Amino acid sequence: MENKSAEIKKYSIKELETLAQTIRDKILETVSKNGGHLSSTLGATDLIVAMHYVFDAKSDPFIFDVSHQAYAHKLLTGRWERFDTLRQFDGISGYTQPKESPYDYYVAGHSSTSLSLAVGAAKAIALKGESRIPVALIGDGSMSAGMVYEALNELGDRKYPVVIILNDNEMSIAKPIGAISRYLSQGLASPFFQKMKKRTEKLLEHLPEGATYLAKKFEESLRLITPGLLFEELGVEYIGPIDGHNITSLIETMQMAKTLKKPVIIHAQTTKGKGYEIAEGTKEHWHGVSSFDLKTGTCHLKSNTPKAATAIFSETLLRLADEDEKVVGVTAAMPSGTGLAAAIQRYPERFWDVAIAEQHAVTSMGPLAKEGFKPFCAIYSTFLQRGYDQVIHDIALMNLGVAFAIDRAGIVGEDGETHQGAFDISYLRAIPNMTLFAPCNERTMQLAMEFAKEYPHPCAFRYPRGAFLAEERESEPFRLGRSELIKEGKSLLFVGYGNGVGRAILTAKELGGYDPAILDLRFVKPLDEEMLGRLAKEYKTWFVFSESAQMGGVGSALLEFFNAAKIHDIALTTFEYKDDFIQHGSTHLVEESLGILPKQLAKRVEESIKG
């Protein structure tokens, strides 16, 4: 199917409805094989078809919040034939990607950026004297983040022409949290409100000056019982709620919004999983899925899958919470993804999901630590970036004992550039009062968390998506700034950090004729200077294994130590990620492209030794 964006403007409503169903069928067929985001993109299909009918996707910036719901947009803009490569290595991204298509206006993978992008686009359009209109599609879950209201605050003041489509399906990834979500879901149906609003405005225009007070009060009281109050008080016109699956209504409403030439929010109520009965009305499970049987909805799970690091975190946190009522925790809209769901269910008064609000999640744990509790803040590496200022200003500056549990550290696979957990070591290592450490298997995860529970200062420990690479072994308890020498060797030293320990061990097994010593660094801040100084006398060739960015990473920390200690005779090579963003694809293929599979690393070690 060729590019349909311009052609569908000639379609009848019946043809548009048929097209929407054809798109849903294509999405279901592909995601059931490749995995991906399902329920959100099925729910948004009618909205996207209407957007392409009313607006000019070639010139009007189409901005998708998070953009995991944009599959229908991709199918309408010339990517039908390649859609079976969705989220595959060298295939179509699961998110909008301008390098992939000129119809993708902006890279997006994190929540709540769309309205700021739309305001920026509107400013550029105004400065260029053009009549294009930014169109932003945002979900109700994304409305919990403060960045949205920063954008609305300016937009309502500047009055740039922007159309915002609020996709309200009464859920984000997990169960919706907070007053805003409830507020959006309790409004009156749109025809009554819009009719009354227009009549009131008309009345105000014709009443004599002295009689306008009561009419104005009537208008304000009417708005108090509708979701529009919030937006109209911010200076943004509100229309809705409307049926997000009625294409006729969607087109009429979008056409009206387009003609207003001012900021407008269209509140559309949709059903997640629309068109696939098994997924309709359910929540977190169908947000992002692995491959599954289309007829039954059963996931294709591999047998004998090793226990994931997230599951180990979840079990250990629950044990610590059972043992100590001072243990508390928070996550930002990812209770199952971070493993916090079990603790929330057992201790709802001590563990919280605060919705898509990483900054709030981080800052809110500070006072708990100050009051004598032990907070665990469980956030993915890529999402903790959004709370960086709060980590510095509200936790580290106060030297408060918040433990950051950094999930999805390293390669995360098909989600790609926006989600790879590459930077947490680099961005946290520079912060005063911050301690960084990492487990390498199930036992050391337990030990790391026991250490974190008792540690009275800010700390962060990282762990991968999926299983650890290192096998189980007897391990000593974690002590501040102490490493563990796993194996003595000859001439070579492999330094592993976190999941890099397992990668170092696997690489050592691939080497022929070499017997490297292996160090589990454990702490990258502070470093075990005593151990490192001793090993520097014995081993002159070092190789660093860590699933993190090279710049500012583990290798950098070691080189800084060498320089400070005036150790100048060590040849150090680090196998951390180069200074680039890492593309999407299966973890194995991505790692192969980076040259970090054990066989590839063994070859690189040999080549480095031979010069």
C-alpha cells in the first residue's frame, strides 16, 4: 500500500472506517509476530485516520506524545510494505523517527513532551509567516507530568494556533493515578456543553452592561462541572469529550478546531485495544507485548527462561519491607515494569505509583528519608534522566538516604535509542554525596539491596533488563567502596561492573592461551583504591566490561584514579559503548553490531594484546 495520507482526503466515511479496520488488522498481524505496543495504538487508530483526513501531514507538524501509538501514522505514510520489520534490527522504529520518514516530525520515546514541541513548532511557523498548524496527540496518562502544564501555561498566554488531541482512555500504562485522570473522565458529553457555552457567549454579547454579571456567573458555574475548566482557565479552548471512535464526529470536530486559529484541546474518549476483543478494556498487560498467538492472546514465552533481575529486585524488596516497616518505595507509572507492583499490593500505604512524574517521584522521597524512612526509588535508567535535577537538588544536596534502583541498565532491545540505559553511570557519577554500585547475579543483587537499605546517604544501583549474565557463586556482603576479586590470573586483568562481570567471565572462556584475572568492581564510586593499587602492580594490561556509555563511565573512573595515584604504566581498554545513540533491534543483534558479544570481545582482546 502506497502513501495514503493525501489520498484519504477523497474517501467517504465508510471507506475511512474500512481503512481504519484494515490498519488495525495489519497492526495486530505484525505485533503478534514482532511484539510491540498494542493496546494504545489500536485505540488511537481512528484518531490518526481523522488527523490525516483533516490536516496536511506533509506540512502540518504531527507530533505524537511518547509516539508508541503512532503505528497507524506509519502505515498511512508509505511504510506499509516495510511494516513487518517493525522494531527489528535495521527495520522500522517502534517510535516516530525523522530519519525514517519526513512525515515523522520529531523523535519521541519519553512521555509528555508533545505540547512543548507543538509550542516550539508554532513559534517557528509564526516567525516564518506560515499558516501551518501543529497537531499534537497526547494520552491522558501523559497529562500527569508537569512539563505538559508548563507548555499549556505559555500556549494559553501566547495563543498560537495549535490543535491538541487528548486521547482519553482512562489509563496510561498501568492503572491511572491522580486527580487529573479522574477529572478528565468525569465530564459531561460535549453537545450539551458546547451548545450552552455558545449560547451563553452570544447572550453576553447582547446584554446591557449591568446585566452581564449573572450571565457571566452562569457560564463560570457551567464550566465548573466540565473537564474544560482546567484548560479554559489556562487560556486554551476546550471541545469535548467526544467519541474517539466515531470518525464522522472526529472529522467535524477537528475541522472546527482547525478554523479557530487559536489553541484548542479536543478531548476524545477511546478504548485501548479497540478492535481486538481480548485486549479491550484491560490495562498494563497489553500496553507492550512480546509475540503472541493472535487467536488466543497467549504470549509465546520461551521455556526455562532465567529469572529476570527485575523479579529478583521485586522479591528482595518485598522481603526487606516485611522485615522493616521503615522501607518504602516509589515508581513513576511502571509498577510491573520496575517490580514494585507486589510491594504496592501488599503495603499500599508505604509504596506508591505517582504516575508519569519522575521529578515528583524523586523529590517526594527526600522528606521520607529525612523523617527516618528508607526509600527505594525504582525507575528505568532512561527515565531517571528526567529527574536529574531533582536527584542533585532535592536528594544529593541534602545528603539524604534515598536508594535509586535503576532498572533497564544497558541494552533494552527493540525500544531503541530513546530507551537504552546507557548514561546513568556518566550522569550520576559527577554528583557529590552519590554512591554508585552494581550487582552481577541474584545473590549479589540481594546483598546490594541489603547494603542500600542500611546506607544513610544517596546511592544508586543498576541492573539489566532480563537475566544477569554471571552465574551464581558465594559472595561477600557489600561494603562501601570494596570490590571482590573473583579469580587470580596471569598478566591480564578483566574489570567487570554490574552485568559486565558476567560478560567478562564469558569472554574469558572464549580466550585461547590467556588466563585473565577477573575483578568484580562492585563500586564505581567510591572506587576500591586499595585493591586497584595492588592489582596495578601485578597486572599491566586491563580490560573494562560495563554495559554503559564510555564517556564518563567505568573506564573514565579508573583512568582518573590512575592519574591521581600517578600510575602511568597500565594499558587500559574499555568495551563500554561508544559516543553514539544505540539503535533498536533484538538485544543479540544490537550487541553484535557493537562488537560486544563474548566471541567478538575475545577477538578484540587478542588483537589489542598483539597490537
